[in-house]
Amino acid sequence: MRNTEKVFFESGNTPCLEKSNTLNGIAGFLDVETTGLNPHCDEIIELSMYLFEFRWDNGEIIRIIERYVGLREPTVPISPGAQRVNKINPKELKGKCLDIALIEKLIEKAEFLVAHNASFDKGFLGRLIQQSTTKTWLCSLRNIDWKGKGFKSGALQNLLEVHGINTARSHRAEDDVRAAIELLSKKMENGKTYFYELIQNNT
């Protein structure tokens, strides 16, 4: 049994993050694209999750361990607003389904989950995979003081532009996950990464 120390985050009803005394940890960053904004009646149409290894002492993101991206045909129409943002054509989704078993395995391997605007992703994913609601979620939008660092907005696309991080397709799950991890790996003036601030916030 390894020794652990409790690190507290704003994570709703989910357990607090347990920081191990080992040098490295494993986290999962995920993003969903949906038919709309309401998790009670809208549905996931695309999901991507990356497992990555990081250092607890400075927040350095070392490597991507595993990744998944999948499409899902919804049972409800994609709203015009959602389609304008993600530009996913309903024809692309015909017959597609997510590999739930694989996603569950990735979630199990992660010590905690991260998303940009985590309450949104958690609300949608929890309907499909109840296991995800028992994990600690960290929010890279709200648990990093972006405005205090001089950025006009914590919106992902704004932060990517300011940091010179290009994506082939904005508002697509895998592109946003890959870009967000690159963003979190950037170092602040103190030599620590944005990810370090995320995992240390509210300790």
C-alpha cells in the first residue's frame, strides 16, 4: 500500500484528489462534442480521451500513454448552434458508437480526469458512463487563474491562439484534447507548468 496525502479541489460530490508520494502520476484529459448544451436531453456525438504521464513535483507532462477518439450516432437531432460550432455532419455519425468498455478502462487507469469546463463534460459523460462520476475532475478553465495572468479570457480557443498553438479543427474532440495538453505543458514564469498550478490549486 502506498502512502498518500490528501489534496483538496473543488470537485463537487466526487472524492478529493489523492496525491501519491511517487514521482509520476497518470491523468486523463477528455473532451466531448454534443448535440447541444443540455446534458439532460442532448447527447455526446464525439469523445476523445488521452491518458498522459506527468510529474507531481513540477507538473511536467512527460508523455501520452494511450488515446481514444470515437464518434456516436445520437438519438436526438444536432442543434443548429452545435453544428455551427463543431461542424460535424450527421451523415458522419451514421452507425457509429463509442467503445464504452475501452473508455471505462482508460478512466480506471487515470488517477483523476481533466477537462476544459469540466462540469459540461462530466454532465454528459456521466449519463453514458456512471463510473466517470466517481472520479475527481479538475477544470483547466476554472482552476487556473488565466485572467490573473493577463489573458482576456480562459476560453480554450483564445488561450491556444495567444500561445501560438494551432489545431487542424477547432471544437473537435481530439484536436482540442491534444491542443489543451500542449497548453497545460507550457511553463509559467516560476518554471512550473500550467498543469502544476491546476493540480496544486486549492491545496
